[in-house]
Amino acid sequence: MSYSTADSFRPVTLDDVRGAQKMLSGVARVTAMEGSRHLSQTVGAPVHLKCENLQRTGSFKLRGAYVRIAGLLPEERAAGVVAASAGNHAQGVALASALLGVRSTVFMPKGAPLPKVSATRDYGAEVRLHGQVVDETLAAAQEYAAETGAVFIHPFDHPDIIAGQGTVGLEILEQCPEVRTILVGIGGGGLAAGIAVAVKSLRPEVRVVGVQAAGAAAYPPSLAAGRPVSVENPATMADGIKVGRPGDVPFGIVGELVDEVRTVSEDELSAALLLCLERAKLVVEPAGASPVAALMSAPGAFEGPVVAVLSGGNVDPVLMERVLRHGMAAQGRYLAVRLRLTDRPGALATLLGVLSVVDANVLDVSHVRTDPRLGLTEAEVELHLETKGPAHCAEVGQALREAGYTVIG
């Protein structure tokens, strides 16, 4: 398989995906397919997790990047490659280039998480930090390509990329031949398009469902308009699918072969990430958890057996901490309360005693005595509590009211 830059709109076929699978043998891992008892009980049918978070570089991106770079002409390889990415594509291009002996330059936003920047360098790429958002980084990479002759490796908008990602679909059919529904996150659409080409060519009755973050959902309006349209200022914690406009090549495939595109909220993404960590013991980034979020939000909507593609696990530890707390709050397991009490010796200890009786775990206490909004004998306390769920939150609130406290926030 070898496409030149001029062939970027060539259709992607099952033969392309099968060729990519042969090319990736010994390069990309055949990632595990893990059953989920908890999700199976929730859905009422078998649910399996396709663990691309355990792929080399921590995401599926290596597949497409390797196939794309391996398909370059000798003179294109000699010129080197360039990419723009906040994380997963950057690492995929860096490792693929190193394996193929091609020089790579990767532009990343100045605010990119340090672990992702470090990993990209460790895989052998020259990293250049430019711009505050990916659009600025992308423009810089394309300018570099024009100036140097380096081949720009798009994260999703090329047939080779789509064919490489489609190998995930072939593995799903081999590992779970009885599958009836496949859920996969969608950003630009390369992974969903590739899986759809592979699966629909062999098993057209299998339903392929794309999942987008509601704050960055460009596909629903694009599909309604019949052409790619942009979403202004996409906003989501799921940076792996935070794409403002579908790719031209994957859009045509998604429109033809993907059965449905759903959206999930930030709360649902947080809860899904937390479930993957607690129940499946898998570290998954928010984009990778989006199919699980769709399952949790509408468990009766999917015919089983279901396969949810966990597309990546490259989550920044700082973001992980925030997301886990957000996920706990969304499930009613993390409660923040603010109240006022009389500023006298032992008042805080009395309050904590009330919380102890109802078995609420105090994570943090903020005690303010000097604030112009407070009366002379008042103090304000903000408590962060770990609880056992919504019913326990209600019990905590009831205990505070019965003890004479007024919760103000």
C-alpha cells in the first residue's frame, strides 16, 4: 500500500485494511479484549473492552502513523515527516518514524502535558513547542512542511491513516466474532472510519456507533448538513476527541457506514473514567472512556454482545486527579458543603463529630474567621467530604440540618 500526497482522497477498502494488518505485524500489539461483568450487568448483555490503552505509545495512533509513514516514497522519507499534536498522535508518529528510520519533527502546544512532551522526545522526535492551542500548532507544522519539504502526517485525514486504524476492527471480529454493536469515540473520525470499513465489509449487520463529547461534537451537525462543518471553540476534557471539524476523508466513510453518532457529557465521561479505573483496573483517558460513558448513559440502547473501544490511556496525572474527583462528585460520592457556625472553642470539633456519626469521610477543611461578610462571632467552614453515593449525601445534609446548621453552598 503506497499513497502519495496526491492520493489523499482515495477510497479505503477492506484490502487496504488487510494490507495494513500485515504491515503492522510485529509492530503494533494485538491488544487484549477484556470482559466487564459490571457493564454486562448494566447493559443486560455481554460487554467487552478493546484495550487500545495498552497499545504501544498508549493509544491506537501508532497503527495509522506507521502505515502512513511506511507507505511514503523513498524521496518523501528522505525529506522527513512533521506532525502536530497535543499527545497521542505525536507519540505515534515519533515511534513509527524511529522504527522506520525516518527523521520526525513534532509540533506541540506550549501547554501540552509534560509527560506527553517527554515521551514524544524519548521516542526520537524533535519536539517544537508552539502556540497555545492545537490549531496554532497545526498551522506551524504545515508552514514547516512547506518550508522544508517534510511530509505532513495528518492525524486522521488520509487513507493510510484510516486503513491503519481499521486494523482495530479486524481484531475485534477475530476476538469477539459474535459482536453485535461496536462503540468507538470520534474526534476527526479516523478510528471510527477505519473500524467501519473493516467491520461493515465483513459483517454488515454489526452496528457501529460513534461517540463524541457534547462540547466538541462536530459530527452531528456535519452529518445533518451533508458536509463537514466546524464547531467554534470546542471544549471538553477529552482532548483525544477534541476536534472542531471532521476530516474530509473520514467524514465520507462515517456518513456512509457508521450507524449512529451519540454525544456524552463531561459528567458522564468522568464517571466512565472512574468506572474503568475502579472496576476494570484500567487507566483510560477521557476520550478512551467515551464509549463506556455512552453505555452507562443509555444501557438499554445497544444490542449485545457489545465491544467498547478504549482508544487510549495517556492521561496527565494532574488531569486524572481532577477527573476522578469530578467523577466521584457526579456519582454523589464527593460532596462539598459550606456553612456558618458560631466562632467559639470546640465548634469545629462538634461539627466534625456530627459528620463522624453519619460516617462521612472528611477530605479537606477550610476554616475562615476574618471576612467582612461574617459577623463578629461567626466563622465560615467549607468541607470536602467523601460519601457513599446520593443517598448518603442526603443523609449527611439531613444530619447537619438536625444539628442546627444552615448549609449555604
